[in-house]
Amino acid sequence: MALDVSRTLAFAQKTWDEEILPTLTEYVRIPAKSPMFDPDWKAHGHLDRAVAMIEQWSRARAIEGLRVEVVRLEGRTPLIFMEVPGRGDDTVLLYGHCDKQPEMVGWGEGLGPWTPVRRGDKLYGRGAADDGYAAFAALASIQALQAPGVPHARCVVLIEACEESGSYDLPHYVNALAARIGTPSLVVCLDSGCSDYEHLWTTTSLRGIVNGVLTVEVLTEGVHSGVASGIVPSSFRILRALLSRLEDERTGEILLRDLHADIPRERVEQARAVSGVLSKRITQLPFVPGGRPMHDDPLDALLAGTWRPALSITGAAGLPSPTDGGNVLRPMTAAKLSLRLPPTVSSAHAAKRLKETLEAAPPYGVRVRFEAETPGDGWDAPATAPWLAEAMRRASEDYFGRPAMSQGTGGSIPFMAMLGARYPQAQFMITGVLGPDSNAHGPNEYLHVPTGVRVTASVASVLADHANRPR
């Protein structure tokens, strides 16, 4: 039986309006911060509350054969494992996560990370789009097929609670559940983004990442600057000089050549197509008046944000606020480094190179340490099978009214690199709802509700085509 486009979209809309949005709104209220940002997550119970909410909602779905289980490995965040039987012995794996980034400052009036606010098509609050909606959308897409009797393959849904911390718990669950997961022929990840709300967007590559803290210590205690300046080197100046070993401060170019990668021709052509559709919208970010992007050409900007390494400083310590800063030479300065890597560069190698480069020959013999967090590899998708390319094209035209678009993404989903290595024969549909101005991880994060509805319907369409693909 073929999937009826109008009926599927109406089902997705009704499910979102009546069942998903009310629960998702309550989910926003839960400060279910990832373990990296809430080391006492178990005692606080917020992650468990989020898991329980999703579990309860899922168990109430009218999906034939649905099994829902919360799996708990000792000392690790919980994981929701769901299974729906289907036609044949094929398996589709659908993925999302329920942990969240921390609060961040700068929320607009009336908004806040744990305060769900609906304004027009937007649901504001932390985690709805990244990635609380995923569990609901995954099951709704399966239900949209079962309601009219459209065949689908066996579906496994994994919802983890550690993604924003680098998914360090997930490999343990995938190993423990390997026999129950099986070998998927299609992986659908609902944790990516879209460059507009007018197409179905799929992600073809993800950058890797190395986070870590660089600390420079020069004194055992602060000393009056009238006594020490000119004699004791500034810890801030030394840190600045060390960063110049990594990055050209004039251009932002990463100087370690082995952290660069050749960009495949196919990815350049995809980026060219995207830049033609979006043009200057690629660089429409909230610059201050007079500010401008590092690249004038949209294609250069897109490639720089998806296939070239880039360094950001995302935190600092040892620096008092300007109003509290006295005439004291501070004993130390520390900075949180976030280095985005090309999809094909090893993050473990990059972490090693950063430590070697930053700690070598410390200026003036001061104490320099770089402590990397768990690095995350990037991912470059395998060639898309003709059936999947056609399925995504049809889904986009049916539910968005425009052709599907493919792009590299500057962010990281550590799970994808792991799955790509584990299931090299699988096809991948990486999509999501994080579009322009949705500001994942930042203030005023929101979910664009109509895109959530259309993505749900699009996933249902691809699942139907997967079941009927040529073998």
C-alpha cells in the first residue's frame, strides 16, 4: 500500500498539535543537563525525569508490537531502547538524545532555558529542538505508516542521555545491545540541522572536535603589579603566545597542517549548490553593527564552516570581572579551547598534537598544561544509494514543496562516527530541525514547529520507500 501524502501530513500535524507539543513543552521545563555540565546528575534526577517522561509517552503510542525499555548500565547515564517489529529481517535504526546543554546567558525578555514559551511557529526553551523532539518524531513517523497499513522494516529507536558530553556512554550500550540492535541497513539520525525551513535538509559530513583547558601558571599567589610587572611575565600574554602556535591571529587559519584535510570534490559541489540557494544567508549571523564574516564569498564561508579546522575560546578562568580587577599580577590564566576538525581528521591525533604543541618549551619556564576532554571524531557519509536519494527527493517535494538539499555541517555528532565505523554498509539519513536563528546551545534556542511536523512526515515517507527499495 502506497503512502498517502495528504493523510500522512495531516496525521503528523494532528500528532504534533495534540500529543507531541504538550509533552515537549513540559520536557523543556526539566533542566536535564548533560553529565559534563551536571556531574551530580544522578542525585539531581533531572535526566531520569526526562527519560521517564519520554518512556511514558512512548508506551502510550498505538504502535503494534512496540517494546519500550529503559536500559541502565552501572555508573552510566540511562538509555531508552525501543523496538517495533516490521516486514522481513531488515532493520532501521533511529537515533536521538534527551540530555541538554547548560543555561547560557542572554535570553530575551520573557524567555529562559527552562521556561517553555510558544510564539507563533516557535517553541522557545532549551532542548526541544536539540534533541527532545527526536523520540516523539521517530515514533510518530512509524505510527503514520502503521495507521493506514503501509509496510516498514523492523525499527530500533535509541535515545541516549550523554550526547552533549560526547556520547561517551553510548558505545557501551551499543556493545551491550549489539544482538538486539542487529545490523541496520538504514540509520536515521534526528539530531542535525537545516539551513532554511523550506527544504528537507540532510547532512553529509560532520566536523570532529577537541575540547580542552589550557592553563598557564606563573606565580603561586597574586602580586601587586607595581612590584612585579616588568619582572614577572603576564600569564595572559603567555597564553596568547601559546595560542599563536596553533592559530594565525590575523586570519584564524590553523597553522598545524596535519589538522587540515583535502575536501572531496562531491562535497565541494554540494556546498556550491547550497551556496547558490542560500547565498548570503549562510553568513547571516547576529554580528554587531559594522561586523562582518571572515569570508566574503558564501562558498568559502560554507567550506570554512564544514571542512576546515577552526579554534574558538569558549571559557576562561583566573580573570576577575573588569570591576573587580585590581592592580595585581594574577598567578594564572586558563582558557577553554574548542577546536573543530575536518570530518576525516582523527580527533585523537589532533588532541595529541595540541598537547605537544602547547606544552613544548614553556616560555620563561612557567607551568603550562593542556588537558583535553574526550575527543570526538568527525564523519563523512558513504555514497548515497540511488533509492535513498530518490526517497529523500520525493519526501522533500511532497512535504516541503521543494527539492531535498544536502550539506556538510560544522557541528559534531559523535554517535555518527561510531556508527559509520560499526555499520559500514548502512545508508544514512541525517536530518533535523535546527535552522536559521534557532541558536542551539545558546540563548533563545527554539524549535520551528512546522519543520518538526514536515520532518516527521518525511521520515515516514523514507521508511516506506526503504521497505520497498530494490534489493
